[in-house]
Amino acid sequence: MARHFIAAVFSLSTLSFTAAAFAGPDWAIDVAGGEDHPLIQRYNNSWMMAYKKINFDQTIFPGKLGLNSENNFVEPVAVEGQITRMVYFAPLGKTPLEVHRNYEQALKAAGFKAIISCTPRDKGCEHMRYGFDDHYGDMKEADFRANRARHPEKSALNSQMHSLGGSNMLGTDDIYFTYGTLTKDGSTVHVMLNSGKVYRTDFTTTYIEIAEPKAMQGGQVTVNADALKTALQSSGKIALYGIYFDTGKAEIKAAESKTQLDEMAKLLKSQPALKVYIVGHTDNQGNLDANQALSQQRAQAVVSALAKQYQIAATRLASKGVASLAPVASNADDAGRAKNRRVELVVQ
């Protein structure tokens, strides 16, 4: 993947270049550790009340409007790289339409191309948040009690802040949703916006998720030949996370995967009678048939590498792909899905 990043600030009537405009507003205190993304700044005088930045992980965007029966995005687009998630509250009195259109206009000025854009009038638009509302549980929230205490007891802000907390902060009513990409210097940055009214309040909230594809620092997790031998003797199998592929592809990333392949070959050469299955696994994101094919192709790529690069007899190796049918963790969050994306060595 490309290593380029986009860093731009866009200016419209409600988006200012001045650093002061990007700081927390005078009516609320931003979530501790939160910071505006350099790609696009907040709607003027907005409050960042939730934040999460992940240096490297996988996230899913929708390929088309709608959700399946399990509330997952339809035709999902998987992206690996740096992921930033932010939730902003606009000042009281601002509507979801006004806030969302300003974000869209700023992005469009920088070359943003919308893949999906829907309004409350579009069937299914109000449900799109269910495709990502599990992300909110991993985000850090602002201190609602401290923010409420900043205002007189009977004031509008004090009253509105009494209802804050939980995934309703992503908006429940009058929803506007946009997903698309920006391309610059060969790098495609993915941006998703969801604006709406917060349940039982007059606040307009905007959820922003930005994924910047980049190469992972590979070769950080390997299992040596001795540990492989011990695991196979005791359990008959071992999960390996030191073999790397780009998202949706079956070509092994040679440099990052070399150390783990070296150890696998070392084990097989030390035990000439050992025969193994190379089993590919995916998480549950996307179509099962596609994941089945991908997991089989990746397993076969490992078999081919061992046979061609290390001269391990092909008769000792068999590839199998099982998609997401044998998880080792819950697929409900990013950490669990990362554990499920693996290659396993299994004794025949």
C-alpha cells in the first residue's frame, strides 16, 4: 500500500483557518486526548465529545446504501491503516442539514467523491448508523457531568446535557449520511460522515471516521521452529500471525512474512515425515463465498511459497480455506476480528 498521507485544511464560512476555531468551544470541554484531524476541521464552535485514534487496524465502509439482516454494511469495503473516529456536537440551534452540508462542501472542495450520500427522505438512510454504532463503545467520551456543571441548573445546555451518553451520541433522528474517498499522490483516504439529532435532545451530532491506508510494520510477530514443534505436538495446530497480505488480496507480502516462512520451513526440514495443512482464516466481514475463496487462495500462496522458495515437497502440504467458520475470538469488535484473520498450521 502507498505510504502517502493527505494533510489539508478546508475553509468555508463556518470552517476557519484560525487555530482558535479548532479548539474546544467556550460552552464545553473537549474529550481528553481528542484532537481534530488535519484532513478536515470541526464545524465552527463545535464540541468534540468522543474520540478514538488507532495507528493500524481494519475498518469497514459501505459499498452501497443499505444493511443486511445482521445490520452489517452491504457490499462492504475493508480498509487497513490508520483510523480516526470523532464525534462532534454542534452548538444548539444548528440543524443536521446545515452542519452536514458544510462538511460535505469542505470535502468536495478538496476533491472528495461521494460513493453514498443520503438524506432522511431516502429509505434506509436512518439505519446506516447501525453499521458502525459498535465503534462508539471503544471511543473515549467527554466528562458529561463536568460539562453539565459548567452551566446554570435551569439553562438550556444544562438541561440538554442530562440525556447524554451511549451510542445515541451518533444520532438517532433526521439522519444525513455520506461516504466517499479523496485521492492524492496515489493514496486513497476514506471518509464517512453521519449527522443527526441526538435522542431526546436538541443537539446535532456528527460522527466522522477517516481511514488512511498505509503499510503495516510487518515482521513483528513470528513463532520460531521450536515453538511450532511444541504446539503441534501438544495441540496438533498453531495459529500464525506473521504472514501478511494486503486487504482483499492473496499475494504474500514477502519482506514482512519472510521470518515466519523461514521458521515454518526450518520445522518442516527438521521433520521430514511431517505433513501439514495450511489453513486460511478470515473474519466475518463481507460475503462468505468471497471470504472462502480468499482464504483458500491465501493458504495456497503459503503452500506455494514453502514448495518453491524452500523446496518443501508439495506432497507434504495441503491448503484449505475456511473463511470465518472457525473463529478464535468474537467478530463483534476490531480486536477480535484481527485475531480471526490468521493462517494456521495443522498436522495432517
